Amino acid sequence: MNHPAPNGMGPLLKAAIAAVKLVTAEEIMPRYLKVAHHHKNDGSLCTEADIAAQNALTKKLQAILNVPVLGEEMAAAQQRALWETGRDGIWCIDPIDGTSNFVHGLPYFAVSVALVREGKSVLGVVYDPVANEMFAAEQGKGAFLNGEKLIGRETTGTLQQALASVDMKRLKKKLVTQLAINPPYSSQRNFGASALDWCYTATGRYDVYLHGGQKLWDYAAGLLVLQESGGYACCIEHDDFGAGDIWQQSVIAARDEKLFAAWKNWIRAQS
């Protein structure tokens, strides 16, 4: 299915979207449900599709804008070295966010690409090939879904009525206990692909979002989609999302300002 022509997107964002769609079609989806996998040192999964997609994206993105590319499937030392030298511009990519889902046939995974300058994302693309949903954002130009301005579902309810996306990993024990026995929301989900979690929050599919610790490629694109759609984000520890450790960033987020304030206050009250 072809998406409508993008409205208001700059040429750089259009080119990045085209690159992501092409690499996904050539390197990722032909391997869906068919690919072997192995565990990395940190216990996470990696597949031939991750490596092939990262290599192909690197070539295509550098042909669009020739700056360093930091990918999830690189060694940690290489990632940190690239980050230190890429202040003027660096591509940050997660070739398959949700690799475990990809391997097990759960249709909740995405390709995530961001262009980061001086520590801030200025362009982001998150593509869900199963649902054929292309989320995109450019700093100051808004967020888009399949080429149209992203207009999320209006949230009119209270925190007690909210649908929450919550990843319990890396949250402190006291907070996890309170979420388990006394949750402030109506219902909870966690499907295991951070980039899509951000985008689903931006659209209002999730009312509120909580994650205990994400790496740069987990949030670089999705955060921008949320922000450019009018949403809000901070860390558990402080209000300035950009002030934390980029390799282990906690997340509190919501599209609606009042829900965001109530969610943040409740979480911090449990600390």
C-alpha cells in the first residue's frame, strides 16, 4: 500500500523515510519468521536481519547525509566513541527494535532512525512494517503518520481511567511493588518495542508511558515523534529528559499535559 505524499516534510526526512522503507523491504521482512538468532553479551537477541539492515541503513543514510552512524548492533566502546565525535551530526539507528518479537513472530517491532545534533534529535523515523505505519518527525515541523500530520486521539479521562504502557525492567523495587498492588491506572500493556511505545503514546493509543531505562537508540526517534505531536516526557529522576545518562534513560511520558503531570507526580511519590 502506498502512503500519501508527505505534507510539510523536508527533503532530508523524505529521503530517510525512503531509505528505511527500502531496507525494510529488502533486508528485514524477507527474513521475518525465517531467521536464525543468537544472544549477545547483554543477553539480548540479535539476528542476521539486524546486521544486514544495520549495514544497509548505514550505506543509505550516509549517502543522504555523510555523518557517522551509531547502530545498536555495534560494540559499546565503538558506540561511545562515535557519540563523542558526532556532536555536529550523527545518525542513530536501531535496525530492528523488538528483535525478540521479530524472532518469535509477534507483530510488534520497528525500524528506528534518528538524526541527532548537539545531543538532540532533529529528525526521527519509526517504521512498523507489519502494520505498514510510518511515524516520522522533524524538529519544528511536526510529527507525521503515513505522510499526514499526526493527530492523536484526544485524552479526556483521568489517570485512574488511563491505559498505561509500563516496562517493569530496571524500575526500583518499591515502584514495581506499588504498580503491582496499587496501580493508579485502569489497564496496562507492555509489548517490548520502545520505539513503537513512544509512537503509540504520541497517537494516544497509550495514555501514559513508563520505562525504567532506555538506551539512545530506544528513544532518539520516538521521543521526537512524541514531542512534535505535542506530547510530554521527562525522567523519573528529573524533568529535563536530555540531562540524564543517554545510555540508561528512564522515561515518564504522556500526550496530555494534565495526565502527564498526574502520572509524574504519582511515580515520584513512590520513590
